[in-house]
Amino acid sequence: MPTATFQFPAGFLWGTATAAHQVEGHNTNNNWSAWEEEPGHILNGQRAGAACDWWGGRWKEDLDRAAAGGQNAHRMSIEWSRIQPEPGRWDEDALEHYRMILRGMLQRKLTPMITLHHFTDPLWLTAQGGWENDETPAQFARFVEKAVEALKEYNTLWVTINEPNVYATSGYVSGDFPPGKQDLAAAFQVLLNMVRGHALAYRAIHRLQPEARVGVALNYRGFQPAHPGNPLDAALVRFLAHNFNASFLEALSRGRFRYALRSTAVPEAVKTQDFVGINYYTTDLVAFDLSAYQDLFHRRFYPGDAVLSENGFIRHTPQGLFEALHWGQKFGLPLLVTENGVEDSQDGLRPRYIAEHLHQLWRAINFNWQIKGYFHWSQVDNFEWERGWSQRFGLWGLDVDTQTRIHRPSVDLYTAVCKSNALSSETVQQYAPAAYPALFPG
């Protein structure tokens, strides 16, 4: 039986990622809390409720488990609506609460990474038009200044905006996220204002903390032509790959935002990222379909023989992570895998998913690409937006009614990797045997 050890670089960041609304609980002053109250928006009518009760203090036990599992970093977000509950009013108690969590991370020897915007907006901002309003970038920059001034003692690694491409697509194209619109022109304006907001935030952070490292966490979705020889399929793949994956980050490198066949100059956005954060989960097949006029004449689907997550949401395509990193390295900046994971309440696919994706991560590092860390989504099951509690992404399970954390076997796999800074054949054989033939062919 072949044996080997895939060693990662010294100082590599191993962590998990969380988002405020998904874990804190009892957020009642943002657009998602209002969205959950309206029937039909969340699968099975579920609500975040107490979530993982981080605001009530359960972050301590979850981060205890992360540290005990060999993790040396954690990515969290802060909730704008808690810190600025009304225009011009700042809640110092909320800022102190986040300082307490950050102190707790450092005490556990976890390097923090803070996300400043992770899908949620204060209700007062929504009432002003949200990110469709051209004043919102400046509003966001003021929030960022306040938050960074309060938290910079404990953190130097900042994500300005998480998945702006998902925020705009889900909120303004498919309508699955608030405000539930299907309006490409609005999506263009939202993304353009997020580019501008990011640029203002980047400069504000560096004014306050010159040593800061600042970037965006972008959701990279793989797209493959369903029929590689079909030029229409190939053209659609290029269109989707640009609009969904590339448009935001190219604006930061080229100073021009191109999306949905529109284009505008944003010279102020040039050179406003110190790293590229990549969230990768899966890869789609794309086919031209003349009848799908509402979806710009294309279908996205998985092949019939695909290995799928329990709800069919994610196709196990580890090669896609390598392709995402190959794409990301063209920006010439350090890379961080800021999210990667799979919905799997039974923990049947997750061990294989983790092992095979980490192998692709190791492959990419061996091309001397500047990859600095990996954050698994997520430490514990959390509220998954419009899909409610139907998807379980946690290394640790969660009983929502009792707040009991449930040990899953993937905890032991990830612990072995984090503690050894390596993925070995022994670890895979013990914790992810289904991945062994792919990683160690004999």
C-alpha cells in the first residue's frame, strides 16, 4: 500500500470560518432578520433564532474545541447592525463584546481574521436603499473606521466584504436573498457600489493600521461546458466565469468594472487588495438551452454520475479548488482559502471531501503559489441563509433545540491535519479511507 506525507509550509494558517448572523443568535436589527419573518423565504419556514448562541457566550466552547483541534486561526464576522444600530449611533457595548471574543481567540492562540460585511445590512441602511444607494459606500467606510479603530489592537487580517458576487446574484438576480429582486441593472449598481465601498474601506483600514492586510473573500464557482466541443456552451462558460467569478476582483486590479454587458471606470479601486480570499465549494456543468430565456439561455447542472452532498447542493469536485487557486494566483497576491466545506449531517462524504480538497491545496502550493492558509466552513453547524437548518456544514454538529455540540468523525481528521501541518497516508487511511485510492494510487 503506497504511503506518503503531503507537508504544508511552516506558519500555514489552519482554521474554520463563521459569520455573525449565522452563529450569534437573536440578531433582530438587520435585513436577514426581517427576511426570515416573511413567509416563503426560508426553507421549512425556519429562522436563525438563537443560532449557535455565540452572543450568549457559546463562542468560548466552540473556540476551545477549535484550539484543542490544533487550529491556529479563526475567521469571524462582525455585525454592522449591532455596532451601528441607528444612523450616527454607535454601540460601545457591542464593540466591547467583539473585543472580548478577539481576546479569547488570542488567548487560545488563534490568529483572528475579521470579515466586516458578511451578507447582512442594518435595517436603517436597507430603508435607505441598501447597496443600490450611491451613499452606501461612504456609510460602509464610516462603519469600517469605527470598527477597525476599536478592534485593531487584536487583529491585522481583514476581509472587507464576503462574497459580493453571491450577495448581488442572490439578492438581485435570482431573488433568493433580500431584497428578493430580479433586476440585472440593480445587480450592476450593487456590485459597483460594493467595489467602491471596498476601496474606501481598504484605504480607511490602512490609514488606521498601516501593517494591516486587507482583501475580499470571493465565491469562486467552477463552470465547465457540458459539451466541450459546443461553442455555445463554451461561450456561456466564459460569460458566467467573468460575471460571477472575475468581475469584482478585476475591477480592483484594472480599475474598470465590467458586468452584465455594462462597463464603468473605477480608478479608485486599483491596488486595494493585499490578498485574495477564495471560497470554493463546487463546480457546475453549463449547457446552452434556447428555452431557458429567463436564465440567459443556459442550464447549470451536475452530471448523472456525480458524487453529491446529501441535499444535492454540492458536487464533490476537488480539482475545482486547484483551478480556483490557479485562477486566483494571476492577481500576483497571496491567496487564502477563506471557505471550503460540504453539507453532510451524517459525515459520510465530508472526510473524503476534506482529504481530497486538501490534496489539491497541497498540489497548488507546490507550484510555488503564495497560499497562506485554509479555513474550513464551518466549525459548527449554523443557520445557512435561505436554506435554514437543512444544511449541516459543521465539523461539529448542533442540536438546535438544546445547543448541544455533537462530535463528528471529521473533527478527528481535521485535528490530525492541523496538528501535524500535513496530510499523511496514515491520516487518510484512518479517517478518510474513501479518499485513499485517489490520493495514494497503487
